[in-house]
Amino acid sequence: MTGQVGEDEALAALALIRAYVARDMYTARHILARWDTRDRAASFAAVVASSAATLLQRTAGADRDRALALADEALEIYQSLVLRDRQQVA
């Protein structure tokens, strides 16, 4: 991965996290369509996970338990959004 691609991928990861926080699924889908491709899916997932973990740790003031609680809360929100989307499709 070249330096510029890595920087662009990291920026996309942060933008994806922001889109999910804002519940902006339109933007999230477009970011994923661009970056979550077959040849780089694992790499992009790792960048997103690493970026999210860093944000959670900084938000929690390096308190691991608080960071985990925030991660759990984020997962609950995500799961409720997925459930809502499935119900809208059905």
C-alpha cells in the first residue's frame, strides 16, 4: 500500500466512523462502496477497527473499561440500526 493510499484509507475510515455516528447511511454506503472492495476488504476493516479503537480510547481518557463500555454501546446502536433497516425492507 502506498503512502497516499494509506492516508486516504485512514481518512475514509474516520469518515465512515463519523457517518455511522451521524446515522448517515447514504454516506456510509458510498464510502464502503469505494473502499470495502474485494482486494482491500481486510485491510480497510483493520483500518476502521484501529481508528475506532483509538477514538474510543481517547474519548475514554485511556480508561479501558470506559472504552469497552463505549464500544458495547456502539455495537448496540449498530445492531438496532440493522434491525430497523431489516424491518423497513420487510
